[in-house]
Amino acid sequence: MKVLKSLLAGAVLATGLSASAAVAETTIFYGHAGPARGTIPTALEWFNNRIGELSGGDMKLDIQFGGALFKANASANAIGFGVADAGSIISAYFQKEMAAYSIADLPISGPNVWVGLKATDKLMRTTPEITKQLADKNLVYIGTFTASDVNVACTGGEIASVKDIEDKRIRGAGVYGKVFGQMGATMVNLSVYEAYQALNNGLIDCSQGYTYIIPALKWHEVIDSFTVLNWGQIGGFGMFMNKQSFDALSEDQQSIMLQTGEELADEFAQIVMSRNAKALEAMKAGEFERDIKVLELSVEDRAAMNAATQPFIEEWKENANSVGFDADKLMAAYTEAVADYTKEFEERGYPWERN
């Protein structure tokens, strides 16, 4: 990406970071395919403020929303080619390029957002094979987001158990949608942003989604029930830098980016969990103009869904192995991290709740 470097009275064009000596400021051009509202933009604002704080005002993000720099399905290549210095990448669009990262899209971490974020971040940050594979694609991992734990909203017939999934027309997401298909649902290929209209006009009966998007996308106007699955989350969604742009930073600046990226897991967990809790409580309390019945699947139902997930976990392993990873080694490291952070949560609670 060609950007401007100002040096007091003069200016030169260069590829990479934009630095202004006049104000001692390094600007990192960041692309995000989604809109400038919601949980991730809130986190990006925090990230921008945090690198500014740690650098004494020397660093900032220039964030371009809404696909201004690249669309979601072009993000990995665009960042690698230097269309932006950094940006958000969704692993589901890049099954080969992001094979390791897509482990976070499996229900292995369970529904605890903080556990999933921390386990994913540890895997991405501490696995040399992942760092090397990303470097080969001119990418550097910075930090992770999550779309949050996957639940399901319906209009008309509710889903009170896995038996109710059969014969329903459902918009699904990733492996979670595939499992619903295995359980007899007719899967409808729509984006989450198209679900409102599809629910409203009867094209679909239900849509998988995340609790916080009920008010964000106004699903509360068209749904009759919301089922908490207690299953898993979609977590292969994070911040990456162009490696040349990252290497052009000073060592201190690189440390700031990596430190802030690591801190992002705790910060984003607070953001998402707070909004999820607020939306769930609003539904339970009947605060929307339409009554929404809140249901929760049983431990037995979750076990049935996990059993139906096994073939897709094997598919993930085959894909990871095909691009040079040791899938069993990655799986072992990830499940160990999930166990460690689950134990930490059970013993100490969330970090922001501790003294």
C-alpha cells in the first residue's frame, strides 16, 4: 500500500507504514470488512487507544471500515500483499491459509468466551510452526477476536431439544451449521445480515447467531424463541499485520503491538460477554416489544451435538495435515490450553473480577 511519510518540511512516498517525524507519529493503516459498529469496532477503538498510551502518543491505527480496503474473503491476501498494514481476517474464508487458526471454529473450547479467546491466543502466539506458516504468507499474528458462542433464534416452532432441529430450515455457521444439517435440518446459505428478512418472510425458521446480535440486528422484532446451546463458539477471527510493515516497526513498537494483542483477549471477552448478558437478560425480562421465550439445551443434547461434530473434526485434521501441520499436535496443544484456562476460570474467576 502506498502511503505518505512526512519529514518536517519534506515528504516521500513509500510502501508500508506512514510515519510523521513532525508529530513523532507512526500510523498503521488497518482494514476491517465489517461496519463501524458492534463489538469489534469497540475493541479496535480500545486497541488504538492502548497502543497510543503505551507508545506515548507515537502510534495509532487508521481504521478503514466497511470493506473500503478489501472484502472479508480477500483479507488474508490483501494484507499479505500490503494493501493495508494490518487488518481483520476470518479463518473460515481461508481454510488452507488459516488451517491452524480455524481450530478455534470447532466447539472444543465450549461456550466460555474468555476460555476460547485465551486458548486460541496462546496457540497462535506460542506455536513456532504457525508463526512460520504465517510468515511464508507475509503475515504476523497480533491478536484474536471471537464471534462468540453460537446459539439459535427461531420464529414459530422453537428448538427445545436436538429432536426439534429435524426438518427446520436454518441459516447456519461453519461446522455448527453442518452439524445441524446432519441432525436433519435444511440448511439455507445466507449471511447473518440477511437473516432478519429471511426470518420475517418465512424463508427460514431459525438462524444460528450470537446473543449480542439480537438487539444489534433487531432480530427481537421477528423471533419468538432463543435457544442457548451451551456448545461452542466461532473464534477464528483476528488481527494480523503485513510482515514487512511489522518488521519496519522499531523493536519497542513491535513489542507494543504484540503486548496489546495479547491483552486484547481479556478486553474483548469483557466487551462480548457484557453485551451477551445484557441482551439475554432483556429477552428474559420481556423488555422487547415482542415476547421471546428463552430456552437452554441439556447436557445430554450438548453431548449429542459434540458426537455429531467428530467427523468434521477429522476433516479439520486432514486439512491441517495437508498444509504441513501436525494436526494431532495442534489439537493436543489447544485442548491443553482450554483445560488450563477452564481451571483458571473455575478457581479464580475472570481477570477483571479479581482484586
